[in-house]
Amino acid sequence: SVMFSVQSKRVKDGSLTGMYFDYALAAPTLTNGGNILILGMGTGTFAEQCRRYFPSSKSLGVEIDEKIIALSRKYFELPEEIPVVPYDGRAYLQTDKNRYDVIMVDAFRDITIPFQMSSEEFFRLVEQHLAPGGVVTVNLNMRANGHGNINERLIATIAAVFPAIRTVAVENGTNIALFAARDESTLDRLPQRASHLQDKELASLMRHVAANWKSPPRGGEPLTDDRAPVELLGMRAIDAIIHEELQYYKGVFRREGLDGLWKSL
């Protein structure tokens, strides 16, 4: 796909384009790299970025889809020395005894949000695997508005576990990068850590993240193993997007007629 080719080119030439996995580099910036666990490895973009900017870091990926793992090795040049376990992220945590400086959760893709990785119980499991001073980063990529939307519920769920939370909207996209830690001081040191980065492009992006992230409002109803209606919440978000698009095309039709509508498609 076009998105995959852009990601592949960006990884190979080492440039930062301001996509969500670039923003997520705030997590290893806060921890000076360290041991990194990626739940939802995908094509390995975040692991490659961590390897480039934090060479002493060690990444481990967990990816439920073995075909994606094969594609990442064949077409995205993910090195064999970056291990990837073909397993469900939550099931892996339940068997793993290690702790990590950075845990990335990138399992929330459009409406295919796994309920078992969206609950308070899951994030408590994540917290148990976090090393002292560690940081969790989560990619929220569902565009959603209105009270009780899916992003709001996910943020409330993570906030029920982690006292310190920041969110920053990724420019020119629908993604929200979320960062969580056990205490505020861990996240507060981002400007200082950014000032010590050798790579000027990365330092600039980290300053941008620090200047634009915010503490989201507390409250809301967390998702739990007993009640995590992520499919329903996801469909509501999709319905809202469809309604928004239809309103746009209705406006074009009213102003420009059928010819204008055809040209806008």
C-alpha cells in the first residue's frame, strides 16, 4: 500500500515525518532507550526507529499475525536480530516475567480493537511489566467525537491504572499519541531529555511533543473485562465519519449539482 511504501522509505532514509511512531519516540527519550516491548509490532517501524536513535536499546515485538511478521522481514528489511513473537499481546504478558523501560501498545487499528487489550485489567498487566521509571506509549488512531467516544473510554481506562498521563495529537493525521507513567516527574523531564539529544531532528520533534502534549481530563467510565464494548464504540465512530463525509458531498451537490459531485469523487 501507499502507507507501507511511505513507512518503508522513511525508515530506510532515517528521516522523521511526524507520524505516530515518530511521536512515540518520546517514550525511549524519557528512559534513554533501555528494554522495549512492542505489543502490536506491525512491520517493525517503531523498533527500527528505536534502533536508529537509541542504539543501545533492545526491542522485542509481539505480533499476532504471522503473515505480517513475514512481510516485515521480506519487504521492510526488519533485521533478524530484532525478535518478534507470534502471539497475542495480553497472552504474552501473562506468561512473561520480564520488566521493560518502554512498553508500546499499538493494537488499536480502526474498528479492529481487541477487547482483551483494551480493558483496565489488561493495562494493570502492562503496569506490572513496567520497570521503575518506565513509560507506556499507546497509539490511539480512531477519529472520534462526542461524550463517551472510544478514545475517551480508552483514556479513562488507562488513567484508572496510571497516575500520570499525557496525550498529543499527531499533526496532519487522526492519531493521538498517549504516554503513561507511574508519576508525573517521569513525564515532566521530556524537555530536559530533548535538550541532550544529539540528533537535531529528533530533538526538535521531542520539543514539539513536550510543548503540545496535555493532561487529559480525568473521569469517564473505564473499559473492563466484564464490559468492553469496543466494537460498538468503534462502529459509532465509523458512523460519525460516514455522516461527516456525506454532509460534505451533499453540500457539493447543492452548490454544484451532479457534475460538481462527480468531479469531487
